Amino acid sequence: MNELTHPLLIHFPLALTFILPFIVIYTIYLEKFKEQDKNQIWYFTIFIMFVISLFSLLSVFTGEMGEEILEKFIPEKHIENHEELGELFAIVNYILMAISIIVLFIPKKVRIFVMIAFLILNLTSVILAIKVGSSGGSLIYEHNAANYLIKNKKDLPPQSSKQIKESDDDDIDE
């Protein structure tokens, strides 16, 4: 893996995070109003959570690789903001993964309430996905992070220490 692997990996958990609430809502509907085997659909939820969790873990790892390079060119506060949001996104999804498995083993009478709690926490994950994606986009488009990660260093745009200092004074969108 290299520093350019991070953008390839992170888009999977971000995209799946936006799809998952619809699957969970459908499963809650089936749980509440239909008398059929809902576990098959919930197994799909667990599979999606596994993929989100795995790719989140890999994204955090590959993000650390890129951070070492970017710290030389981009103000640390912008990198740290993205890193903290990414780690929080990953942690929330690890918790969701655990809850998705627990749902299979709890009594049917309380299962729907746990599914609703899962949905609410998943919506929190959606908000985090927006924030981490936005901060990553800021690194790429506002701070030219992609240019610093390319292998051919002669293609890098010139940037003086004065420009780095000026961008260090920028505020981070919260």
C-alpha cells in the first residue's frame, strides 16, 4: 500500500454509510409489520457493517501513511481535524458493527427498539461521513494534498513557507 491508497479505500465506507439507513428502515418495517424471516436482510446489514468497519480501519491506517508526507506542506490543524473525524467515524462504525451482531441474539420483543437505536446511531455516522468527507475534500482541493502525494515530485506546484504560514492562519470549518 502507498499514500494514494487512502482515497481509493475511504469511498467505500462513506458510500455504504449513506445506503445503510434505507436497508435498516426496510428491516424495521418488516420486523414490525410482516411475518417473515427478517434475519436474511439483517445478515446483509451485518455484512455491510463488516465492509464499512474493515474499510474504515484500512482508511485510518492509510491516512496515517499520507499524514507523514502532508505534514511538511499543509498546516497540521487541517490534517488533525480530518484525522480526528476519520477516527471518530471508524469508532462509531465499530460500535454499529457490534450492535448489528447483538440484534441477532436479543429477544424479539426488544429487537425493534435496538434496531431503531442502531438506525439513530447510523444517522450519526452519516453526519460524520459528511464531515470527514468535507474535511478530506478540503485537504485535496483547498490545500492541494493530492499534489503532494504524487510520486513524481517534479510536478509539485511551488509553495513558499509564506503560503504555508498564511494557510495556517485559516479557520477550520466546524
